[in-house]
Amino acid sequence: MATMEKLEGSKVKLTIEIGAEEFEAAVQQAYLKTRKNYAVPGFRKGKAPRSVIENAYGWITFFDEAFDIVYPDAYQKAVDEAGIMPVDRPEISIESFGKGEAVVFSAEVAVKPEVELGEYKGIEVAKQEYNVTDEMVEAEITKEREKIASVSEVTDRPVQDGDKINLDYSGSVDGVKFDGGTAEGQTLNIGSGMFIPGFEEQMVGMNVGEEKDITVTFPEQYHSDELAGKEAVFHVKVNAIEETILPEADDEFAKDVSEFETLEELRTDKKAKLEEAQKLRAKNMRENEVIEKVCANAKVEIPEAMISRQMDGIMNDIRYRLSMQGLSLEDYCKYTGATMDGMREEMRGDAERRVKSQLVLEAVAKAEGIDATEEEINAKIDEYCLQFGDKAEAFKAGLGADDKLYFADQIVLDKTINMLVESAVEAE
């Protein structure tokens, strides 16, 4: 038997009663499981009757173990009957118990909150345009030229924008050198913006072997508080200069970098791909604007547990991406001066937006009766399995109910977003 009370902050309190007979069976099970742990004079260890152990240690001896045995099923049954979706571990409190009596306990838990939807159809959005200019096409051609460019050492002129230089530098603030401010044989692409603002610009015009002092100011928002906003002097020396020589943009170049015979064909292909990319970008921007406005129109009180779990997910994504670069999250924090707690707090706003978006879109799908058919689920799985080649059938055979539910959720999400976007209207 269980009752439910709604609390503040998307929490509920379940009060659950475990009958005396059911709890007695759990106590007997606990005795059989733990009797080997009790030493009673006159009995071999593990052979003492339950009544003897209870007389020696107290009738409550097996209570905790018995409760651990019986409460999970009782709690889950109460959750199912209440029709709630817990999003965190419950806080368990024993309300009443006695020898041979029913046990009453309470479970306070955060649950998936209810969403109060606002306007979600006919959302007004900005008109998205995707124009591809000649300059954009030429930029793509230049990228291809850079891929097969050659590098030549320069000895007869000073540093120019676009050069790659090898340099030594030593930085100081108020005449005192600081950690990480000194290096030898470093490579720097002039114009890349990789160094402190103003540093690369002052390297232009220097010759090989030349040394001089460069004065720069660290940004106010800098990972090192000791350097943020401070003026620094770097003594620099140019060791070598290299320039990048791009190939001529002609038909021969087009043959070298593509399957096309002429430069004009390559340009046409680049323009088509840019148009497709811009079209997709416009579509994504429209979707994001619609979702953002639908969420702004809705009201929902998000439990902290859901936000915290989303923040964990974002942190894990960052950890994974860093690992692909051979860097641990801990080392990243060390190098940048960041902290785990600080990074988590920076993500809080993004995490809350993600959770709200998920909850609101689920509420829209429910309100509109949007679901996924068996045929749609199978088609989605087939599409996903294409990447596995000849192992696709084995992968498909290993899918369980939860896996299929995942694909169903993706289908419902896509259909919901499509419905919202199709109903949106462009602002005049």
C-alpha cells in the first residue's frame, strides 16, 4: 500500500507500507543470508537458530538487511502505481516499525516535471537566406591550393603576413619573467592570431637573426589571473622564415586536386556544395529559432538532478574530445588554469536549456499524439546499420528493447521538430 504527496521543486513523497507477513519473510531471508556472521556460545558459527541470535543481539538484528531485501520492489511498485518517473535516487526514511508489525517508510524523490506548454504552432521566425558569393567559392579554391602548396625558406626579405617563422621569445611583466613565457625554436604562422593580440603584427618587418623587444597587453579575460590585463615585454629573435607558395589556379591544378578536368568544373562543384551547406545551415538556424521560442513560451520547473546529469554528460563529451587529442581533462585544467567546478558552472546555462528543450519537445509530441510506427523504427534501424557493412545483420540481431526504444525516441523527436518548423511562419 502506498500514498503520494506532491512536494515543491518537482519532488514527491511516497509513503509505503510493507505488510507484517511480507517483512517477516524478508527477516527470515536476512537471517539465512547473514547467520554465519554471528557467534553464539554453544553453537557452531552459522548454526545458531534465529531466535537465539535475536535474543543475544536484539530482535532488530536483521532489520537493516531485511529492509534492503524488500524495499526496492516495494518502492518500484509504488512508483509504477503512482505513474511517476523518478530522475534521481530516492531519500529513504523509516516512519514506523515494530516486532511482528508492518514497516512504513517514505521515499522522497525528484520526478520528471510536468510541462505547461504555451504557444507552439505558428511560431514567427526570421527569414533565412543562403546566398553563395563568388568570394566564398574562391575561398574554397584557395583551401585546395593550400593543401598542395610548397614551402620555401626566405633569406632575402623580412617577415610578411602569412609567413611561417621559427622564433625564440622570453616574456616578462614589470621586469620579472613568468611561467610559460619563455620558449626556443617555436613555430608561428603570422596572421593566425595564435599569440597575444599585437604580438604577430609586431613581428612583421623583422629579418632572420634580428632581435627586438615587443610590448603587448594580455586580454582582460585571460586564463591566468596573474597576467590578465597586464602589459608584458617579449624579447624575440627570428631564427628562420618560410613562405608558402600556392600553385596557379588553372585546369592542371583542378586535375591534381579533383576528378574534374577544368577549373570551371571544380568551381561549379564547390559552389553546389556550398549551396547545400548553406541550405542546411539555414534549416538548422530555423529549427533552433523555433525550438528556442517554443521553449520560451513553456513553463517547467526542472529538478536539479536533471541539470546535474546533463552537466555530467557535457563534461564527459569534453573529456572524450580532449582524449582524441591525447590530452586528459585534468591536464587541460592544469594548462589553462581552469577548475572542474568552474567548468561545470559555466555549463549550467547550456545544460538547463538542453533539459528544458527535451522536456518541452516531449510534451509537444504527447500533446500532438506523435509516435513512431514499427515500420518507421525498422527503417531507422536499417538506415543506421548501413555503416556496419557485412556485420549489419549481426548488429541488428543484438538489438534489445531499450535499443529500439532509443530509435523510436529519435523518430518522435524528428517528427515533432518537423511539425513545429512546418507550422512556423516567416516574419514580414
